Amino acid sequence: MNQKILETLEFQKVKALFTPYLVTEQGQKELAELVPTDKADKIETAFLEMQEMQAIFVEEPHFSLGATKDITAIVKRLELESDLNIEEFLVLKRVLMVSHDLVDFYAELENVRLERLARLFENLVDFPALQGSLQAINDGGFVESFASENLARIRRNIQEKEHQVREILQDILKNKGDMLADQVVASRNGRNVLPVKNTYRNRISGVVHDISASGNTVYIEPRAVVNLNEEIASHKADERYEILRILEELSAMIRPQAREIANNAWIIGHLDLTSAKVRFLQDYRAVVPTLSKEQNVQLLNVRHPLVENAVANDLYFGDDLSALVITGPNTGGKTIMLKTLGLAQLMGQAGLPILAEKGSRIGLFRQVFADIGDEQSIEQSLSTFSSHMTNIVSILERVDEQSLVLFDELGAGTDPQEGAALAIAILEDLRLRGIKTMATTHYSELKAYGIETKGVQNASMEFDTNSLRPTYRFMQGVPGRSNAFEIARRLGLMDIIVREAEELTDTDNDVNRIIEQLEEQTLESRKRLEHIREVEQDNLKFNRVLKKLYHELHREKETELNKARLEAKEIVDMALVESDSILQTLHQKASLKPHEIIEAKKQLKQLAPEVVDLSKNKVLKQAKKKRQPRIGDAIIVTSYGQRGSLVKQLKDGRWEAQVGLIKMTLEEKEFDLVKVEKEETPKKKQVNVVKRASGRGPSARLDLRGKRYEEAMQELDEFIDQALLNNMAQVDIIHGIGTGVIREGVTKYLRRNKHIKEFGYAPQSAGGSGCTIVVFK
């Protein structure tokens, strides 16, 4: 891109708007070197980086980089085998720290899909070993004593000698204070001295380092500390040498990684510049445009970045349009509109956001040329017209179909008729060559050219005749009016003079009426468009509110779920504590009575809270009414899980039940009826869990054959409990041989039960290893 257009459109001032957002010298350097390019891939990469950085800011609004300095010269010194000084190490240390922070940030970044920036983050190299070594130099530039054992030893020696010096001087201050001019230890030439009164100078032996201006005070270094100070000076020289050796060692350690560190610094600077672009975009309400390789320009509500409170305008420069001719009076904003188009193109092709709205599109031009402003040159004896024409000639020689040309006041500075003819000829030449051109002019002849010529369109800047002020609104497709007669009339010029002037220009009345109609239509279209945009903004706000409500609902849902999880965890934790307490009580008691065992089991079962309340289930209520309990019905006591039978019903509605050897009084809600199928053949004796040998008392035999393991263990537990309640001395458990799983489970259960005296397999004639005989204590 030619340098002249950058100066004409003040591109450097535009770049300066991004400087406050930069925190690294590398980013500032990259911004200073930034120029527009015609490489589409480079522009699209810059646009993609800004979009991805926007996504990062949405997920991490407080994302920022640490400030760093340029390390180009430092890397160069390392490559030349030079050793770095402390200030240079501090600069490198800062770069390494920022690199480390960015590596950690990228590792923890979630919910953001990156493509271009991912490659930058992944190319960052972390140097934890180097960072650790550079801790020897603190942020204040002091080399820590732990940098080397020798340095620590030297500094200990210095501290010891300085302590001895202070003690000697304090002793002199204490014992010979009357000989001193002041009770302080002074310093001269880097040595500790005492301010001695001149009359006593011979009473304290030592080296005289200075005499006060009045001559009354002599600064003497006592002989007792001279040798100590010499030793201190020697140690400090050793300290400086050791620090230089440490810096040399650190330089040698960093030198092999100099290129990678330099690449880190470049990535940090580039991320800083990309971040600055997005910060600018947010503050200036700018956008990342799309790139049209066919030079199809569409700028929506575009604004000039250097004009405060600039009016936003729409500008369309499609494929079918070769030239835009802007007509109208001075101070209407024609030149600003011309520069706005040029700057939007330069900013976009430099990979910067433009001050416009979403949906804006820039073209891809190899060069942008402009003839703007008064180019009059006294030195070259050129008039305004000659200077403009010289510049235009140069532009016409260099342009091609990949160029954008901007002309301000084309053909001005000479005879209006000749100037208009030249302007039309220049525009026609560029149109035939397929070169996009935007020009401003006062000549009314160009209005007809814009109407009659294909590929050329008129445009103008709106003027408010009521306030006699320009509105700076760009009206594309509508040629401009000078409004001279209306302005003159409102300013007080006699009406007869204005009418006579209108009659003299009567030939243009039809054109002016057409222009007036077009202006009205344009204003109406703009009002409709603004209404549409207002509706669109309302829809966007409504959409944002809905999204916010949705996210709040989602968060509340998650909050309630988390509360439920925490409450469930508290219940589980409490149940675990209580169960541990119950089990500990069982463990402490060597022997328990049967009713104590059952009571403990009841407590354990109560630890699991009832989640579903079936008491209000209408279907179950109706089924329960159909099946009323009767005397002799088999039941299960819900609180104990034990079987029994109903003996009689009491007057208060409660039932007396027989549960093993125990009789108890129960309400209907405390037991469940058990449906018992009538036995038709002797083969179906194994339907019940506990078989009865006769009509009296509980069964002393349990058959577990054909059961699943979990079911068998549960029935075994209930069977043993019932046997204990009935004070049985011995029971038989039939488990069969099979795979041996149930047999092994029975053995483990019996071995753990403290109420079992002994157990063993039955005799061969009574089942052998398929049956276990259990004897209770």
C-alpha cells in the first residue's frame, strides 16, 4: 500500500487509538509496523483471531496479559556470546512469567473453541527450570544469597566484620563521647568514621578522611577498625566478582533457549495486539467485517474513527457499481464520507476492526489512491488546479482494476464548464477500465452523468433547509441540490430577486423537482429502516432477557439439585454414624439376647428414610378394604420383619398376634397380610421360606436349594432370628452341593454369628455336605 494514502487519510492517528489498550512493548512494536495488505489469507487470519479473542472475553471477561518489554536486543546479545546484566535478566524473567501464566490459562480454558489462537497458545514454551534459576534475582534486582554457596559465605563474612566494626565504634562513642562533635557514626569515602572535635584529633588515632567546612570537626576512621574495613572492602570485591560469575552462569543457561524465548515474546505481543483490537472494538462499538474478494463493499452505519460524535451512514458499493458521485454544497460532509470509505478499507485490510455494524463487508484492493485537499504548491509555482491535475495524472498512470480511487472536488479550480467536462472524462476512463471510484463535486453536469451512465450512481449529503444546517446524512442514489435559493430566501434576500434568479435557471426546475422527490423517498425509506432497526434492537433485547432468564432458571435448578445432594449426603453421613454406633454397641456386648438383636436390626432398618408414602394410594386402600384381616390370617410385622398370625381382635380395633413364642398387640397399620396358597400336593412344601414340620411351632429346617445367593442369605438371616426367638437348640440348613456358592455363604454367616455354638455337615445318611446342622448356645 502506497505511503501517501496512509498520510492523506491519517492512518497513523487511527493506529494511535489502539495504543492505550497495549501492555507490552512487543505489541506496540507490532502495531507501529502494521500496514494494510492485499493478502486475503493474512486479513482473514487477523479477523479470525479477533473473533476467537472475543469468545475468550465472553468466557473469561477479566483475561489480561502481563506487561513485558521488548527483548530483541537481549536475544541479540546472547547470540553474540555476551553476558546479560541484572536489568536484562529482570526483563527475561518477566517474559518467562507471562509465558507460564498464558500456558496455565490455556490449559484451564473451557467452553471456547479456538483454531488460530490455539496454535499460538500451543507454541508457547514453558521454562520452569529457568524460572526457578532466575529466582536468584529478586524483582528489585538484588542477587539473593542462595544463588551460590560462595556468595552466601562471603556475605556472612561481611556481616560479621561489619558487626565487629559497629561494636568498636559504639564502644568509642560510649567511652569518648566528650571528644566527639556528634554521637553518631558518619560515612566518608565509603568508610565508617567518627566526627571528632578538632581539639581532640590527636587523642583518637586513625586515618583522617575529611574535615568540616568550619574546621571544627575532623572525620577520623579509628585505627582499630581500619584493618576490619579493609577486610570488608576485600569481601565486597569478592562479592561483586561472585555476582558477575553467577550472571555469567545464568547467561550460559539461557543462551540455548534464546530463540524460543524470543518466539514466546512475539506470541505475547501478538496476543496483546489482538486483545487491544477487541478492547477497542468493545469501547468504540466496532465490528469485525467480512472480506469480499470481489470488491463488494457494504458498510452499515459506518463512522469516521477520528471524528468525534460522527454521524453513522450506510454505504453500498456493489459489483454492478463502478463509480459513486457525491454532489451538494460545501461543509455538508462529502469529504468526510470520502475519507470514511478509505479508512474503513485501510483498517479492514490492516486486520483492524472498523467502526460499523454487524453485516458490514469490505473489499480487497491492491492499492488505494486519493486526491484530497488543497495541494497548491508555491515552491513549484503550481495553482490548486495544476497541483490536483498533477496528482490525478500520477494516479491514472498507476491504477488498475484492483484499485480504489477517491477524488475530492474533481475538476475544481478552473472554468466550471471545462472542469465538469474533465471530471466526466476522468470518471468515464476509470469506469471503462473497471476501477471503483468515489468522487465529490459541485458540478451539476455530473448529476446527469450519474443518472444516464450505467455503473455510475449519484449520492448526496442531506441538508436541513429549516435550520440551514447540514445533517451529515449520506443519501445514496439521490443527487445533491445546492439549495442556494432557499438559503438566500431564509437569510432575508428580497423575494423578487430570488424569483428572478429561479426564472434564469428555470431549465433545471424539472431536475430539482425530481431530486426533491428522490430526497423525500430516501427520507421515508430511512425512517422505515430506522424503525426496522429499532424493532430489531427490541427483539435482540428481548432475546437477551429470555437467555438471561433461561440461564438463571438453569442455575437455580443446579442450585436446588446441589442442595438436595448435600441434604442426601448429610442423611447418609448421619445414617453411617448411627449405624457405626449400633454396630459398635453390638461388638462391645459379648452376648445379646434375641430380642436385643431384633431391636438392633429394627434400628438399622429405620436409618433408611421412607421416600415413597403409599398410605395415600387410593388403589391400595381399595384393595386393602376388599381384604380385611381375620383371625388366623398370616401376617408380617412391618417393624420387625417377622412372620406371625392373628389370634383375636380387641374391642379398640387392635389385634392380638402370635409371633413365634411372643404375643403382641398391633394396630392394622403395623402389619401386612400374607397371602398363603393352599397346598394341593405334598410336593409344594417348599413354597414358604420356613417349612413347618407339623401344625405346632416353627420349623427347625430351612431349604435353600434353587435360591439366588442374595435371596438365600436374606432367608437364612430371618430363619436364624426366628429360631433364636423360639429358643431352638438345633436347626438344619439344606443348601445342597451344586457350585458350592450358597454352602460357602452359609458357612461364612454361621462363623460370624456369636449365638452359634457349633455347626457342621450332616451325616452321610442325612444329606452329608449338602446339609449343615447348627447348634445354638
